[in-house]
Amino acid sequence: MAAIDEKASAKRWLPLEANPDVMNQFLWGLGLPGSEAECCDVYGLDEELLEMVPKPVLAVLFLYPLTSKVNFISDQTEEERLQQENEKKEHSTKVYFIKQTVGNACGTIGLLHALGNITSEIKLTEGSFFDRFFKATTSMDPLQRAAFLENDKEMEAAHSVAATAGDTEASVNVDTHFICFACVDGELYELDGRKSGPISHGQSSPNTLLEDAAKVIQGMIQKNPDSLNFNVIAISKKAGDGK
């Protein structure tokens, strides 16, 4: 599933389902070799269940409901959360960030945020969509990347195929949203295309990324404990590669 973006353009896609199988087919079809990495369900945030997730974890995707209660920074409303400007904090220039300007594209944006920040850890297929996309957008700013994506027919077509491959009927009317957590230069970053830029959550490392992201996610869930519309997916390096 996915959500309506902060400043939706006229273009709206069908939402991507929070389904590792669907996401894997999407990623593998666009240039991430299946031998490199895969999406896996995170069944819970306690230590025992986190230990079950294949390691190493390269990025974490989090799906949450857009309600006035969900905000891990304070008791602000979601609207106020969207208005904040990350307190103008400096972040590493190595962080790959893209704005979301297409409605319901947050699942794809989340996956692009994940891949864009782990290109040194994975080998994309030479000449594939992802290989060409990241080479073309590496020097762009977040809004230029958003415009590039919005006008990319190949990505739009691939997203459409993936969005209709899930177990639930796709609908443009959704109230959930994907964000990504990645570790860049020793810091945990929240990457949300509805925001103006990356949000730092303090020190982290590739070895503690999953646990560090889980702590932030737990804080978000505690703001809306009655909701069941939460989902956590890890992107893990395949066994035998890089261990």
C-alpha cells in the first residue's frame, strides 16, 4: 500500500502493496539482481523477532497510517509534521533523497531511497533501469529527481505492473504511507518523500541499522496503538554476498 503525497501532482499511480514478494519482483525486474539483495518481512520489533531477519540488513521500509496521532517527534498533528523542515539540520551530502510529486508513489520512492543509499553495497545490472536512473540523477537535487521520475514512462509502467500484482485490490484512495530508513556515514536517516529532506535519528551503523530503525518505528506505533496498519520490511543482502 502507499499514500497520497504531500504536494500531489496531477499524476497518481496505484499504490504498491507492502508485500516482499511483489517488491522483489519489482526490484529484480528493474536491475537489482536477485543474487544481491531481497525484501523480507519483519514480523515484530522485539529482539527475538529482529534476530530472525536475514543479515546484513541494508535498509528498512516502514508503512504506517496517516493520522493526526502518528508523529514520533512530538504530539504534533500529521499536518504539523509535514510542515516542519527537519529543523534545518545538516545532513551528509552522501544521502540520496528524492521528493515525492506523484500520488501513491511512496512505495516506489521508498525503494529508490533504499537503493540510492546502498549503491556501494550492491551491484546493479549494467545498463538496467536502476543503473541508468541512478547514474542520471546522482548530481540532481531532490526536486529534479522527482521530475525525472515523474516523466519516466518505464518506471511508471513497472510500478503499475507491481501495483496490480499484490494480494489486495489496488485503489487510489489510501491513507497509509511508506518511508525508508538507511544508515549513511554512521547516522540513521529517515527518508520520506513528503518531507523537505532527510531526517537524522542519530548515530547508527550497518550492523545496528535494523535495531536502530526499530526503536524509531516503535515510537511511531506508540502514537497510534489501536491501528493495525503498520508493516515493516527489511532489504537484506543475500547470504554469501558481502558477509
